[in-house]
Amino acid sequence: CSLLARSAGHAGMAGGQAIDLASIGRPLGEHALRDMHHRKTGALLQASVLMGAACGEASHAQWSALADYGDALGLAFQVVDDILDVTQASATLGKTAGKDQGNNKPTYVTVLGLDAARRHATELRDKAQAALARSGLPDAAWLSLLADKVVERDN
């Protein structure tokens, strides 16, 4: 319960959303952008992974590896979300395309550029999969596949 509360509260999603709203129209560096998205998206994805780890009575080493997996997966999801916002049509996305740019919000695409953002998403996927390998979990193939799907999605 406390894990989910932290992930949703000021150190997590709510705090990330506050940073997001405060950054409209202001330049934001890569470090600050990563912090915002780690809180806004990454914390909840990481919490969902760690709640599963808690239910499965993961060892300390497995917990640490799964925390790294969840963190990288959450950031990869957000990087890809930023990429799709500028590369896909609204009908494909199921939401208004270009909304972040229209609202003058900093994104991975505006901070890094499109090509570098794509490379970063791939690096984060690789980092997530390396963390899974470190976990030593015998049935983690579907979590690895999830990381692939997060980066390869088109909506």
C-alpha cells in the first residue's frame, strides 16, 4: 500500500504532474525532463512491477533488478509517447496528436530531437531487458516482450 501511495503522491505521479504543469512554456533540460517523467509515468509502472515482486517474495537482488526494469520501462513508455505525439495521426493515437507541442510542453523530442529520442527509447528498452536478465527470474520472457511492445507500439 505504501509503495503505491508513494508512487501516486508528491514523490510520484502527482509531483511529476506538478512539474509538467509548471514547465509549460519554459525550457527544460534532459535531467529535469527525466525527473518529471520518472515521477509522472515511471513511478507507477515501477510500482506495479514491484507489487508483483512483493507478492512473489522476490529476493533483495531480484527486487533491485525489477526496480531498474520498471524504471526503464516507464521512461521508455514516456519517450515513445512523446515520439508518437509528433509522428502519428490523432486517429491512430486515439487522442489529439501534437497536443504537447501545441501547449508548448517540453518533451523528449523537443529536448533531444526525434532521432535521438528514438535511440533513447531503444536504449531504455535494452536497459530494462538487461535488468530482467540480472534478476535471474526463470519466467521473465513475457516481461521482456512487454518492453519490446512498449518501444514498438504505434499508439
